[in-house]
Amino acid sequence: MSETIRAAVCRDFNAPLVIEAVTLADPGPGEVKVAVKACAICHSDIIYAEGGWGGTLPMVLGHEAAGVVEQVGPGVAGVEPGDHVVVTLIRSCGTCHYCSGGHQVLCEEVFPLDRQSPIAGAGGEALVHGLRTGAFAEKVVVEKSQVAVIPKEIAFDAASLLACGVITGFGAVTNTAQIHPGCHVAVIGCGGVGLNAVQGALASGAQTIIAIDLSNDKLAAAKRFGATHGINAGAPDHREQLMALTGGRGVDFVFVSVGVKPAIDSAAQYITKAGSIVIVGMPPSGVMGEYDPGTLAGWSQRIIGSKMGSAQVARDIPYLVTLYQEGRLKLDELVTGRFALDDINEAIASTKRGEALRNVIVFD
Ligand SMILES: [Zn+2]
Ligand SMILES: [Zn+2]
């Protein structure tokens, strides 16, 4: 069985998405169908749509979503129709080598949805289930591990951000780097992910949280989210400003939230001896970073990769919801613009222009 829904389809790289009627399969064993109420636009969607990571087309993108469970397949426990959920791209079995070690984001299991996309075009051709979610659509079918139930009183647009931008930034600080109270932190890039690294640093008791960006507007936003200082990366004395704030030594951790080479290469100059660079933002394929291995070894420094904030969906989403409800995590303030599915190309263009913290596609 399947039903017809509307979706934004990527048919050509670097071309506008096309709103089409597509068919969505019913959920199979262990799968869940969710009526999407909100789906934020993440830079990963844009990199895919531009061909930055290759891949096969046509594809339905969108992976930062929230909605209402409509149907569950056989063998699904703990989620039922009517539940409000966050929908993530993290599909995990819970028992493989990596899941057993707490690395659900690296799960190596191959699921039925990995072999067969649940979405097809009107002519019957398979459409790639982009980022394992395909949420630029009225409904999705995902594996049960990809959803986390949330309280019904939380607005869908705010909740959708938890699926990717929030866990990626916040979790990089709290899960991947596990920073210690009193440390000095810098965050390079203050968009949707970077601001959540700032929030993670605040929640972890960092002493100094230095936001670094080329936009003074983004630096002002970072201060609203908990940054203690902002430094414009374009200032000739940007490094001296940071050193002056950290006793001349540099920060213990620098989080690089944007996947662009100048930001990645700039990180090493800011860290202290025994400090760490944490790579959070995903660059397009082929981007190479440069560092000085002699300094890295001589100063006992580390470079750490952080995928999706090393998130464990079942643990982290409820935790972040609690922080939000207690007023200790900002979500509503991250939502810059709300757009209908028909206006998705405008929402993407706005995101690419750097205007938004997060633009969200909302559904009635
Ligand atoms: Zn994302
Ligand atoms: Zn696994």
C-alpha cells in the first residue's frame, strides 16, 4: 500500500527543487509514518542539493523535522499514532559494534529502508530517501530509532531544530568534547549549529565562550545565546583579542561549526597547549584542512571529529526538551523564517544568503 503526498524533489543539482505529487509506502516492520508539521533547512540539505556530496538523483531532502505519528509498522513499541515526535536522520540498531559502544551515529546495520526507498515519483521511479528522512514532504516513513516522542505542548517548528542543528552543536560540546567547567571555549561560525555549541558550552559551565564570525549580527545573536564575548574574524587583531581574553594562552576548545576551509584552517591559532579543535560542520567532499603537526605534537593538542554531536537520540532529545521547558535552552529564538512547502526555494535562498539562524518549512 502507498499514498500520494506532496514533496519537494531535487531533480538536478544546483536547480530549484520541484514540488511534485509522490507516493509514500506504508511503514514496514519497525518503521513509523509521520505527518510532518515542520522541517528546518540545514546546510547539509543545501550541500546535497548543490552536488557537494555527490549521490544519485532524483532525491527528496529534508532531515530536521517534527510531526505527528500517523501509523506504526509491526513490532514498533513505545511510539503510537497521535504521538508528537522529533524525526532525525540517525538510524541505529542499538546492538552493532558501534551502537554497543555508544556511537549510534556510526551504526553499521543495513536496514530495509536503506535498500528500498519508501518514496517514488508519480511515474513509479524510485526517489532517493535523502539523508534517510526525506522530510521536505507532507509525510515521511522512517525507522523507529529515528523518532523521539516529545511533549504535545512544544511547538513543532521549535522541536524540529532538535533533530539536527541543536544536537549537532550542543552534543559536540557535551558528548564529543565533554568540556570541563571553567574552561575557555571558542565557537567559529554562529549559525544554527554554532549557536547550539554556545548553548552547550553555557550548560557545561564554560568560563569564557568566545563567538567568532564574520557577521556582527551573528556575533550579537551568539551573545543572546550565552557567548561572553564576540570577535569578528575579519578584524586584523582577531587572534590578539582572543589571547587577551584567555590569559594569553588561547582557548581549551575551539568548535568549528561551519564546513568551509578558511574556518577550519583558522582554528589552530586559537587553542592553548593541550587544547582541542573539534570539527563539527561537515564540509563538501574534497575540502582539505591544513595544520602544523609539529605544533600539534609539541603542544599535546588534539583534533576531534564530531558527527551529529555524537547524539544518542533516545537519551539526548528528552534531555534537551527538559532544558527547553526549564528555560535553559533557546529554540524559538533560532527560528528566523517560516515558509510553506511551495516557497521552499525562497527559504533555501534566504539560508544561502546567510540571513537565517534557521528557516523552517511549516505544514498546516
Ligand atoms: Zn542537518
Ligand atoms: Zn547499530
